[in-house]
Amino acid sequence: MPEAWRFAPTSEADFEPLLALRIEVMREHLERVFRYEPSRARRVFRESFDEPGMRLILLDDERIGCVGFRIGTSEIKLDSFYLAKHLHNSGLGTEILKTLLAEADALGLPVRLEVLHGSPAARFYLRHGFVKIGEDDIEAEYERPVHSAEATRS
């Protein structure tokens, strides 16, 4: 498994490469639910990219993904978690998610996210303690409650 990954702040120079990564990762899933259109993909990602809490994911200083970790007063919203396709199923996504969940637990906040219906990401999040709390025609909403330090150790 790759090792030297880290978070870094995003800059405007990261937008186009991360948009291309997002499209590569999401296009097939968005097409399946008839939601893929290049201008929409750009607009949606721009809105997400510009929100506070967007983190760049680097591996040995190479840009390999991003994640939105939006800390609110009563919950953390996780979105835009994209990892380069060649790193899928490498264990790196799990390592990154566990780091984010530990941060959420230290803050005492649950984590919420949305997943497109039929996306393999749903199984990934279910394996990490998320439960489905709602859905609409396109997405399901999941939440992972706060885990105390004692519960995490057992």
C-alpha cells in the first residue's frame, strides 16, 4: 500500500486537475442516473471546491485526490472524496477515511455524506460504520455517529 500521503490546502491551480479526476471517477456513475453533463460537472465541483474545508490529497507530493471535510456546529459533512482510479482498492481510501473519522471523533461530531444510488462507495461507507438515514431518487444519505475513544479501542 502507498505510504507517504498527506493533506494539503487546495489552490486555484488544483481546480482543473481535480475536476478531471472527479469526472474520470464519477462519469460512469453519473451517466447511469442520467446526471452527467460537462457544464454541470464543472459547476457542481466549483461550488464544492470553493467551500471551506476542501483538502488536497498528496502522495509523495503528487496530487492524487481531494476530500471536502466541512466542520459544522452539529456535524461534519464529507463530500468530494475522490481518489485517482489507479489507487482504488489499494487500501489508501480506507486509510484516509479512518484518519478523517478519527478527527471527527476527536471533535465529538457525527459525519454525514451522500452517495449516488448503485455506487460501490455505499458499501465502502457501510463497512466503516455509516448507516443510511434517508434517500431520494438519486442519492442516499448516510451518517456515521461519533465513536468514543473507549468504543474505538474495543
